[in-house]
Amino acid sequence: MIHLIYTGAVSCCFELNHLTPYYAPGVYSVYLNGEKKLEADTNVFSLFGLQPDTEYTVAVVYGEEKHEISFRTEKENGAVDVRSFGAVGDGIHDDTDAVQAAIHFTPPGVRIHFPAGTYLCRPLALRSHLILDLARGAVILGCPDRQQYPILPGLVPDMNGGKNIMVGCFEGLTRPMYQSLIHAEYCEDIVICGEGTVDGNAPSSDFWTEYKNFETARPRLMFFCNCKDVTVHGITAKNGASWNMHPFYSENVSFYDIAVEAPKNSPNTDAIDPEACKGVNIIGCRLSVGDDCIAIKSGKIELCRERCQPASRHVIRNCLMAFGHGAVTLGSETACGVKELTVTRCFFKQTDRGLRIKTRRGRGKDCNITGIVFDNIRMENVITPFVVNMWYNCCDPDRFSDYVKCRTPLPVDERTPHLGTFTFRDITCTGAEAAACYIDGLPEAPIDQVTFSRVRIAFAEDARPFTPAMQNDAVKRCKLGLYLNNVKKVSMDDVVVQGVQGDILVAENCGEVEAFALREVE
């Protein structure tokens, strides 16, 4: 029933094996060595304030059931208080130099502890073999003055004649950018953990109000470029200037039991955007932001030509996504492709779209998105639960060009993306408004296969018209059924749609269409 998914020197994270998305069937109690520590109702929970290299036994009691697990915390090479380096933590004094000294002048593997307090900081540069431990009540608060954020180049020439070195990027391209508040490049073995907060402080700056007038890309809250073995556990991340968590060309990156928060109207404040990464775990996280909650990316075609690395081996499990544009999104910058993605036991609440895939002509022949599985998902008041859009028209200079919006088949060439197999199973959606699903492939490159199994979709009685997919000449829809266009094979098995207006299934320009136990309910 219970298993350990992460253990560090002073914290650990556990997952219960319930099949219910995100929430456990009821409230349970957690005991540490016989002492009650907390009550919880989610499938993932954490314990903090542990001692390094120590044996513990955790018991979970739910009704008459009791389950135990024993474990040992990791050893550590030492621990220091950031105040020993001169940090004040009053939210007024600039603590950047003190924190930076603690990061760079302690031995590898030493834990840097932030006690309760507010540590006002300019951008911080991390190094390898680092542990940042934020106690409950500790806040790393970003400096609101944009002039204090250095601008980094996108690519740096190798003076020895080798390939250019990646340094900065944004929205799928290597380009100059402001240094991020928590910034790591070419590092390994980093842990950021605890019950504290990293606050980008964007509402106090012009990062949200003047972003269209910036000379370069806004900073992320946390940026991990070409890093390996990164773990972010327990913390709250909020109010980043743009994307909050952005691993870029990194490997083995895990987010366990974290919260990422930003107002629904904040611009481009995606919660977690792994880009061209290998092996990303997002488990037990609570995400509520102003754009996509999770966006899996792999760069635009120019970046793919420099270094083609598909997004692969990603797991998203037992997460809550609320109020964003999309709960789980693939794209639109996916020129290197996406493969081996599983999304399971998640709860989507009041997002514009649930499972959202977006690409377009021009992403390139290596944009192969396939082997995608969404399983055991619950959605409430999601306007359009399923969107697969090969006509995405944002974020590019040619977004309104004839090439992007032409509805007649164009030649398949090196710019043409490919979508493979997509499986949606054991999913319940209530309160939908625009469409049960909206899947729109390219006429010259139809989607290979879409499978729906054991899916229930119910429309809200007071549903309002909404545009299901961001594309040129889009039409608002209301209570549209299962709409599919340009798909080679469509398979529907035990699918129920309630409250649809018009036909339950509209399959245009599709090849083989199988529909078993496809039912409409008044």
C-alpha cells in the first residue's frame, strides 16, 4: 500500500497505491516511530526535519488498516546555517552575497539550511553536489528590480573551434535571456528541499506588466540547463517572472510533492516545462498557474538542428492541476519529438483544456510524438477535456501565414511533424463545455492512431461556447461531441458522452473507425 519514492538526508516522500486520482479514498494518519506526525488525504505525502543516516519506521493508519515501511535517511557531509555567512532573512537586506558564498564556499554535499525568514535575493547561481534546505517559514524572495538580473547570451562560441555552447534559451530557441532566480548550468547532483518557499516576486516587478516590451526573454523561477540528477522536493514555488520550473536538456530530474502557484491571469507562468529532457518524474505535485500546468517540450526546428534530443521517459502521476490553460500539454515546441510519456492518477480541475497536444507545420520531421498514454484521470469543469491540435498558431512570426493555415494537403518535407499513437483510458470528465474531444490532424500527415477506452464525459448544463484549439479561423463550440479530423485509425471502446448537441462522433477525413459501446446519454 505504501512505498518510498524519495529519501534524502532530512526529508522523504511516500506514495500510496490507491487507484483514485491524486486524493486517497479518505483521511489517514501518519506515524513516525510511533509518534503521530500528520493527517493527510492525498496519495503522496512527505516528512521533513529528519536526522541524517537514521533508521525510521513510518506507519499509515486508515480505518482498520495499518501499513508500515522502514527506511534509512541518507548520509550527509555536513550542514551549515546560511546566517553563518551573513544572511539576515528580514526581507529588506540584500542576502544575495551571503547565500552565494554559502553555495560556493562549502564542501560538496554539505546541506545549506535556510531557517524561517525572508531572504531577499538577486539571481543565484548553483553548483554541483549541492543541497538547499528551506525550513517551514523560509522564503527566498526574488529581487523585484529587473536591472539586477544579468542578461546571458543564448550561444557562446568555442574559441577552440568546437560547437557553440548553450547558455540561454526560451520558447524553443537558444537566445539571450535574463538569468533566472535559481539558476544552474552544466551541474549535477542538486537537491532543493523542505517546507519553505521560492517566491519570484513578479507582482512587485514589471515582469508581468511590461513583458511584451523586454529586449530579451524573461527569467524563469528555476532553470536547470544541461544538468543531471536534480531533485526538487516539498517546497512551494510561486510567482515566477515567466515559466516557473524549466529543466532544459537535462537528465533525471524529479519534482516530488511540490506546489507551484501563480494567478490565473499571470502571463506565461507555466508551472513545470521540461524541455528536451530525459527521465523526468513529476509526482504528487499541486499546480495552479496562469498558463499550462505541465508542458513537455523539445525545442523548435532550429534548436533541433543544433542538438536533437527528444523528450523521453517522463512520468506524471498523482498530481493536481488547476486553473491553467492546459493541465498536461505536449508542445508546441516539440521539434525533437516526445516519446515514452505516461500520465496517470491525476486530477484536473477547471483548466481550459485537459490533455493538450499542440504542434504545427514547421516543427520538423523529427517532431515525432508517439507512445503517449493518459490513464486513470479525473477532470472537473475542464472546458475541453481532450485536444490534439496540429494547427497551433501562437509564438511564431509566421503564425498567420498561408503555410500554417492552408487546409489543403501540402508536400511532406523536412518541416512536417508526425503524431503517432495516443491512448486515453479510464477517464472521467464532468462539467465539460466546448467539446468532448477536438482532434485535428494535418491532411498530408494524418495522426496514426487515437484510442479511447472506458471514458466518461458529461457536459455542464450551462455550458458556454469556447474555442477548443488555438488555430487560425477557429470557431467557438458548445457541447460538440467527439470530433476527429485526419486520423488514420480511430478506436472507441466503452465511451459515454452525456448532454452532447448533435452527433456523438464526428470523424472527418479519417481512415478506419471502430466504435464499440459508444453511447450517448441525455
